[in-house]
Amino acid sequence: MINRHPQSFALLHWFRRLRIRWEIRDDIHEAFLSLACSIICWRRLTALASDPATGRPPPVG
């Protein structure tokens, strides 16, 4: 778990709006940063929850 910061920044750089900052206002940039972090977490959670054999999520219920 040491040195996770470079990996986190690498994941955030996949989002073009965060790699090249176009927004002048800080609140808009922070909103895109929060959205990118949410998408990264969602992708990780769905990858962990999916069935490795089929790649599909398990049935609900």
C-alpha cells in the first residue's frame, strides 16, 4: 500500500478535463475531480463484483 499516489494520479490523467485544465473557476474543476474519483471507484467496485468467468455481475436477489 506504499506509494499509491502516483497510481491515483495516473488514473485521474485518463480524464482529459483533469489532465488539461480548461476551467478558470476552482469549483468547476473540483466538481470534475469529484466526478472522476466517483467513476474510478465505480469501475473498481463493478470489476470486483463481477464474475471472473463471464465478466458479468452476479444476479441480484
